[in-house]
Amino acid sequence: MKVLHRTGVAVFVATCFAASAWAGPGPAAHHDESFSAGEPGDAKKPARIVQVTMGESDGKMTFTPDKVDVRKDEQVKFVLRNNGELDHEFILATTAENLKHAESMKKNPDMEHDDPNGKRLAPKKTGEIVWRFTKAGEFEYSCLIPGHREAGMIGTVVVK
């Protein structure tokens, strides 16, 4: 995992942190990129496009939509847009993983992610994540910038 600070200095976090925060169990996680919600997609292959807008309104922080249903093995291109006035993130993982990572973010709130399952966007910026959902279950996307998740910035992905 690469962590970027506002100063532009890249710091590489220990492999054990990346494995515990994002990867599945077992030693294979140290060598293969393994994620609870599936795997990075192939941008050259067809994908269903899901537009996700991030923002703030009336004291709440939101994702629109806040729920996405997908089929197992479906590839989705999340087209992300931050319509807000603050930076926001889209981090795709399990609730437990996001809660654990949120604790790390409280200690380092300017942490930015360079992972295939996460993207941080400045106000009025766009980005995308291509993801293949290889595992059935319920996952989430949330903004882990301190206070944002608590203000309602959580979405659900249901994989059937």
C-alpha cells in the first residue's frame, strides 16, 4: 500500500498493515493482491457502469446511490464524482475492514490511498474504480476521512 501525504512524499506502509487492512487471511495475502470484496477488474473488458456521487448536505455526508446490487462475478466500473466542498473517499471492503482502517485514519487523517479498491477525490473531481465481485455477500463502500463515515458516508454492495 502506498500512502501519499499532502507534501507529496510517498511513504510505503509495512506489508503487514496492507495485508491486515485489505487482504484476506493467510500468508498468500502477502504475495497476491487479495481483497474481501473480490478483485480489481480489467478495464479492457466490458463492465456495468455505476455512477456514485459524493457530497455533503444538511449536516450529512452522502453517497448516491447508497446501495448497489450486483451478481457474483460481475464486473462494475464505479464512476466517482465528488460534488462536495470537502475531500471524500470511496473505499470498498467489508465493514470490519473499513472500521479498522478508519481507526488508522484518525491517527493520520491526511492519508491518501493508492489501492485498486479505494480512491480519494478532491472537491469537484472525478475518478473510477473497476471491480470484479468474485465473492457473494454484503460489502460496503465508505469514506474513512475522520468524521465522514460517522456523518453517514456509507454505502452497501450486495453480491448475489
